[in-house]
Amino acid sequence: MWDPLRRKEVADTPEESVRQWFIGVLENSAGVPRHMMMSEVAFKFGDKPFRADILVYDRNLKPLAVVECKRPDVEITGGVAEQAMRYNSVLDVGFIFLTNGDRTLLFRREGGVFVPKAAMPSYEEMLLCRQ
């Protein structure tokens, strides 16, 4: 399977299929330019290495949104949300998206908390949270 963000063939796993589908959602539905996204982004939380499934960047190349993808048979639970929140403590994003391909949860940071949202924001709407 081709990953347009990493620009290479990657293993066709159930989680990778969800990741590639959501890259398409971000690009085609939210209008996120492909060059403003990266997949499988490595970073550290303390001494522990982590890998974000997808990061969306603002125009200053600061992380704007983190996406946590799971296989379709993995339920989106509080544990998945906690994983994304740990990532946020390093990345300082305005949006968190959790998806297994069947269910997608969207959260926007408002003040110091993430609030559930019903609809996918456009890239331009995401950028407004930085101002």
C-alpha cells in the first residue's frame, strides 16, 4: 500500500488502511494540504519513544492536530483518548482525532480542556484556533 505522506510502500495492515483512509479524509474533506501532514511521526515523552499516526501542521510547521488510528476491530475507548492526551503533552495541539475507520471522535482544545465536536473542522478552521 502506498503512503503518500511517507512517499513509500508500507505494509497493508488493518491499522495502515485506517491511517490511509483518514489521510484522505483530512485532505479531501477538511482541505488539509498533503504537505502539511506527516504519518508515523516519532517523538519522545520523557525518555519513552512514541509514534503519532498522523500529525497535521499549521503554516509555521507547529503541530496543529494529532490523529490516533486503530484497527477497525479496536474500540475507541478512554484508553485511546488517554494515549492521544499523552502525545498532546509533548505536541501541544489544538485538535485530537481518534478513529478506527468505523468510528471517529473529534476533540478541540478550548482553554485547557478538549471538548468533543460533532463535525470535522476545515483546515482553515483548525488554523483559527492558533490565533
